[in-house]
Amino acid sequence: MSPAQAAGIRVLVNASFYGNDDADTIVWDRDRITAIGRADDLVPQLEPSHDVPVIDLEGRFVLPGFIDAHIHLLHTGLVESGWRVDLMGQSRSQALET
């Protein structure tokens, strides 16, 4: 296993990224994105002896998976299903009875 593989470095090339029309390459190390840009700029900077895995996405779209630890899943599901309750002006006990 190369030092880059052991470190968890990966490169995605020939991709389309949400929010960055100029980029076609992303480099990450374990759980952190370390670079986003053009393959012409990023790939030559990689140490050749590290044998970094390069994955060709053949133009596929990439949307980073951001984790939101604060969501209102129940509320979102209820709103999406068309269920609405106006609790403005009600006490906590009144709201719980609704």
C-alpha cells in the first residue's frame, strides 16, 4: 500500500460539482476535502511516488454530503404531506392538545 493510500488520499477527476462550474476535480484526505479545482492544476501537485488513487467520474455530478445535526424532520415531513397547524398565540399546554 502506498503512503497516499495509507493516508486515505483520493482524487475524483472529470466530475461536475454543485456550486463550482469551473472545477472538475476534488481531492480528499480521509474525511476532509483538501482541494477543489481543475485537474490540470491539482493532479500535477500530487506526489507521483505516492500512487494516489484517481477515479474518473466520466462527467458525473458530485454533491458533497453535508451532515446537518439540527433538523426538524417531523416538521418537514408534516409540511411536505400538507399538514399544517397554527400554534401562534397558544400556550404550551394548548399546543400539546392540538
